[in-house]
Amino acid sequence: MSPFGTELVIGLLAIALNYVATFKLPTTSLLKDPVQTLSTTVPTLFIGHVFLVVFAHVLRGTTGKAFKSVGFGILSTLTATGLLHILTVLFGAPLIEKIPNTFLFAAYLSILTVMPCYESFQETAWIKVFLQHSPTTTPEIYAYAQAICALSGAWIGAIVLPLDWDREWQAWPISCVISTYVGHSVGVLAAFIWASLKFMFGKKKSE
């Protein structure tokens, strides 16, 4: 399977995994009990994305690097969870109240931004992709688009929280979880379009 096909397959599987883990598998509703729901969602997502990292390496024929990627992916996700928790509080989340809500959301966001990088990257390219904002290969494009769109979705979801509408979905962090999920899905679609255009124009230039 070509790298282009691999990234699309893994991206679509990630969307399906995120949907099932967020909206179908938990016995409670995100709208009714976000903490209980995310307590089921987050471990399921984490384990599922670990398997996706391994599966991505199997598809590429680089199985020998799979466990190394899993190890770095787990460590990076745990580190990012702590950092995102702090950043979320700095951006307005409750400092003392609803700590479980904030932590579980940080873990959810961390998984959807960090793990796709280890599902996509075939080599270390963090500085090039995220600091210089210049992804060039298809795996880099998929990693970048998913991470940026998931983070953007989380930020967009927070816009409705301070509005005085008194809707149940305005409870922290329901809207941010939903918008993060949507953002990640949009990221996969954006990456597919971006990579397709790059492939077509690159092919025309070479002819």
C-alpha cells in the first residue's frame, strides 16, 4: 500500500474510532454526564490509537519501528495532557472546580493531537512540521492538519461557554469535546485534499 493510501486509511479509522469512543461506547451521554462519559472515552481512545500506531507501521512495512513509536507516543501524550491541562486553565477553565472535567478534556485533546503524529510520521520531523510550519510529505501533512484542526476545534468550542444561553451542552467541557472531534475529522479531510492537490500539481510539474 502506498504512503498516500496508508495515511488516508489510518485517518478514516481514527475518525471511526473517535466517533465510537466518544458517542457510542460510553453507557452515559456526554450531554448528561461528561465526566463519566469521558472516563470511558479517554482510555478507549488511548488504547485504540496505540493500535493505530502499530497498524500504520504494519501497512508501511516498518514493523520494527512500531514499538519505539508507541513508546514515544505514550510519553508525549502523557506530557501533553499535563501541559494542555495547564494551558486550558490559563485560557479560562476552572482552576479548582471541575478538575476531573478539565483533566479528561486535556487528555482527550492530547490524544487527538499527539497520537496522529506517531501514526503519520515515518521520521522525526517535529521542528520542521510544527515550529517551521512547513510539512512537505504526505505523512507530515496528515499529522499537521489533524493536530492543528483539533486544536482549532477545541478553541472554537470554547467560544460558546461564556454565553448566557443556559443550554445543557454549554457545561464544561461538552462543546469543546464535540468541536475537537469535529476539528480532527475536518483535519483528515483537509489533509486528504491538501495531499491530493500537492500530488497532482507535483505530477504535472514532473511531466
